Amino acid sequence: MASQLEQAMARAAASVEAAIDRLLIPTVRPEAPLWDAMRYGALGGGKRLRPFLVLESSGLFNVAPDHALRTGMAVELIHCYSLIHDDLPAMDNSDLRRGRPTVHRQFNEAVAVLAGDGLLTLAFEVLADAATHPDPSVRSALVMALAVAAGPSGMVGGQMLDLVAETTSFDLVETTRLQEAKTGALIRFSAEAGAILGGAGPEERRALENYARDIGLAFQIADDILDVEGSADAVGKPVGVDAAAGKATFVSLLGVEGARAEALRLADRAARHLDLFGTRAANLQGVAHFIVHRNA
């Protein structure tokens, strides 16, 4: 089962990488540094978990592969923009991402800001294009859902809470709310995108929403554990950052073993949410446990 899942994730990652490569065509015009920085920030690494969730959830509803791939690419562009901005000196001030210099270190801060802006806006251009789905109402629903997930009620709002957490002591409820927005919102969109593309019914959409909420938290708990137990070489980015900043994490609030147990509980529950899809959801159920047991 693990081998099957790993192969499926590798195929999805390669497809998304190729699609982004085709989209971000290098130029020799004066704005070339912008495109170079966008390519640097979006290509050459990462698990591509979010587009994998889009592709797999789309498969449950027989969505055309090209439509699923374009939607997956759009959410990955949003994710990559968020990493570029998250690494900036004004945020986490990180020098390393995916095992290589961050965008602002490879280029400069101004170009990094513009590269993030470029990826963000390009994502919505991709979704709004008729090539993503022939029905404009479906495209509009995708744009709306991704805007909510990525904006002040989702990822950006979560990032603001993360900044507040540097000077305020958060309890478990507040930390969970922070991570459901900062990390979980894009993951929820990714799992629900297939349902939007495929015109799923309320029960099916609710199952995917509940699944995505649980794996989003499990993903962040696993990240918190890696921040304590992992190494920069293995993880591909600095570790121990949250502890150094004095931020509350699931590990600091629950302890390593308590956090690990909670992540496993969430992964098990996430998988059960998808029982109504039968074996068609095997990869989605498998990735819930992959998230918890990953080492990078």
C-alpha cells in the first residue's frame, strides 16, 4: 500500500512540476528577474501534497484530468507564494527552504515580494481560464473557495495570528484556530476542489471537508514534531524556530508523545470519514497516515 501511494504521489508531483514549468516561461525582457524568481520559488522541490489532494478528490467524481491538474497547479502556486513571503525578514527571516537558499536570499527582498505577488495573482488567472472548466459557474466557485481559503479568513489571517503568537501566550484552542487557518485552509480547499469540479452532493462534500480538517491539523502537528526532532538537512528548512520565538505549538502544549498520539488519532478519523467512497479513496486515506509518519 505504501509503495502504491508513494508512486501515485510521485506521479502527481511530476505532473504538477511539468505544468508549472510550462506556465512560467522564462523571458529575456527587462522583467526577466521576476519570472526567474517565480520559477525558482515554484519549481524544484516540495511534496506537492495540495495538488495531490486535488487530483485524488477529483478522481472520486470522474473529473477530467486536465481540469484537476490546472486546479491543483493553482493551489500550488498559492502555496509557493506563501512560502516566499513567509521566509522574508519581516516574517520568519529564513535562509533555507527545500534545502536551498530562500528566494529573497537567491535574488533580493524586493524581487521576492514581487515573485510572491506574481504567483498569487497567476493562480486566479489559471482558475478563471476556460481551460480549467467549461462551466463558468464552476470556475467562479473555485475562485471564490480559493480566495476564502487563501485570504484574511484563511491562510493570511492565520499568518497574522502567527505573528500575534510571538508576543501572546496561546492556549490549545487558540493554537488550533491559528493552524486551521494558516495551514489547514489550503488543505481543505485542495480536498474539496474535486467535489466542486465534479458537482458532488452534500454528503460527499461534507465527508471531504471533515477529512481535510483532520489531516490539516495532523499535518501541522507532524510539522511541530519535526521542528523538535528533525534536522535542517532532512527537513530542508531551519528547525527549532517556533521554540526559539517562544510560540505555543502542539508539542509545547501536549508534549511530543501527546502530540504524536493526537496526530495519529486525527489521521485515523480522517480516513474513516472517507469510508463511503470505498476503495476509490484508498490513496486519500493512505495520505492521512503518510502525513503523520513523514520525516520531512
